[in-house]
Amino acid sequence: MPHSPLFTRPRFFRDVTFSRHTSRSIQWLELFYDLVYVATLIQIGNFLSDNVSIVGFGQFIVLMMVIWWAWTGETFYQNRYVSDDLLHRGIVFLQIFAIASFGLSVSQAFGPLYVQFTIAYVLIRLGLIVMYLRAMRVHPESRALSQGYAVGFSLGVLVWIGSLFLPSGLHWAGWLVGIVIELSVPLVPHMRRLQVQHPFDPHHIAERFGIFTLIVLGEAFVKILDDAQGATITVAVLGFSTVGLLVTYSLWWLYYSDTIDQGIDTTSPRKIIFWLYSHLPLVISLVTFGVAAKKVFAAAAEHPGEPLKLEYRLLYTAALVLYLIAMMFIEYGIRNAQWRRIGLRLVSSVVVLLIGLFATGLDATGFVGVMAVVMLVQVAETILTPHSPPEAEHHSE
């Protein structure tokens, strides 16, 4: 059957010849796909902003699990299989439509729009299943792997559809069961063996996760600037902005300036799992941080010198603690992992937690300033004791 430029078969990334002078690059469609997801993440952040409570935070975590796993599934398919023909683009565009519907449903996902929310997720996953069925047909070498993903994700989709028949208020339980089933698919021993036989491209996946994380981190600025539009820059605002930016810059520094450059330790399946799944709490922490930073900024501008509200203090604390714990496991999953640094993340998370629980008399600027000191200590450690350069990877020509 002759190939048409409009319809080409998906190819396993190792079967594709890239330029001798350039490594595999991220496709523009992948970046567009990321931006649509981030638009939905903004809506999930707005949901948390409107529901700062224990119940609201729990619902927020459920929403984050759903959206992160939807993005991750698509990302790993496009990592293993190189496909950019008309059919593939058509499936992706249909998924983007579903993602947009997903975002429109977030505010009432636990209420009257649960059906719309559920159907949107089902459509996103059905698109991914079709992609794997297509890979099964055209790439027999990895057929068992594609079949395992298609079957496992189909089971999750069936549970999601079944959640529509649960009593009102329990649909989220069905979503969680479906997500847990899908999260477990790559961890099944049979699938783990197949993944070793048909590995992912570690450089490409690290770039994809890095770009997505960077966009989510940038959302914190969007939330603050949107909420502070038209505000007068006073001494109080300037003081808070200085320490607030130091914390934000530290979040970027700890992930990108040293850790991400080391790459995933692909010699250890356990480390791969830790690296991958730890990005879920990482993204949760960054979206939480954006919401918390907006709330704390408003407190600094409107009530300078007054003790920070308990719920805002705890939300900011939860964001940093979750971030540091996620970073601890991500750093465990990289090459040349340093136990000293991993221990520092753990100790710092405990210090941040204690500050959040007991620093009751600090105003917004003082509270964030103390947090900035804790984060900057870790930045200083990365500067004074950097990782050794990663060993060069040798690729067959």
C-alpha cells in the first residue's frame, strides 16, 4: 500500500532517522496540546481559589489527578510513536475539543456538570485508545505493549462510564477507581517487561515534562497579575513582591538549574517510576502555589501588618511541602542522585510545615519572607555543591 503524505504509519521512535546534527525535537502540535491543557489547569486553579477548604482541596486533588493523567497518557504515546499525519492530527484536534469541554465543566464537575465532565474525559481517552489500536496494526514489534495499554485504558474508560450510574455525589469515587486502574496499567509486571523491551525516549520525555512544568509554574504569575491588575505599588506591595519572587524563582531553580539536566536514570525501573509519578504531586503543588500566592498577595496589599489568615497560611505551606516532597523523589530518579540533597529536601519540608503551623503572628510579607529563606538555603546548596556532569549517552547511528 503506497504511503501518502496525508496518511503515514506511526513509527517507533527508534525506527526513525533523525538528523545527525540534531536530536529529536518536540513537535509544534505537542506544544499546542500542552497549552490547551494549561488553560484547563487555570480553571482547576480557579476552582481551588473559590473553594479554599479541606473538602475543596480534596476535590481539587481529584481534578488534578484526572487532568495530569490524561496529559501523561497522550505524552507517552507521542514519545514512543512518531506520528504526524492527517489522521493523527484529526484525533488530537478532537481530543483538544474534549479538553476544552473538560475545562468548561471543572467549576461544576462535582455538581450539575458531572455528566459533561465525565464524557469529556472518556472522549480524551478514547482518542488515545484509537492511537494505540492503530499502532498495534502497523507496528507488530510492539503490538503486545500497545495492546496492553489499549485494554487497560479501556477498562478505566468503562469504569468512568459506569460512574454516571452512581448516586449523586459519588461520581467522583468512580472517577478515582478508573484513574487508579489506569495508573496501575504501566506497573503490571507483564507491562513493565514490555516497557523494557520497547523503552521510551528519555530525553524527549524529560523535555516534555519540563516544558509542561514550566508553563504551570508561569501560571502563578498569571494568577497574581490578573488579581492585582490596577494595584498601586506601595512599600508593602514591593516588599511582598520581592520575597514572593524569591520563592517563585527558587521553585524554578531547584527543578531546572541542576536536576532536570541530569536526565532520568533509565538503568533502574524503580527510579523511572518515582521520577514519573512524582510529577503528579509536583504539578499539584505548583497550581496550589499559584492560588496561594494570589491569596497571600491580596492579604499583603489590603491588610499589611496583620497576621495572615489561617487558611491562606496553610494553603501556601501545603504547596511548598508538597513541592519539596515531590522534588525529593524526582531527584531520587535522576542520574547521579545525591542522598545529601534528597535529605535536605526532606528536612526543608519539615521546617516549612512547622513554620506554616506555628508562625501564627506573621503578616503576609513576614511569612513569605521566612519561607524564602528556607528555599534560598536549598538554592545555595545547589550552587555550592553542583551535580557532576551527566555521563555522555551513546546512541547507535
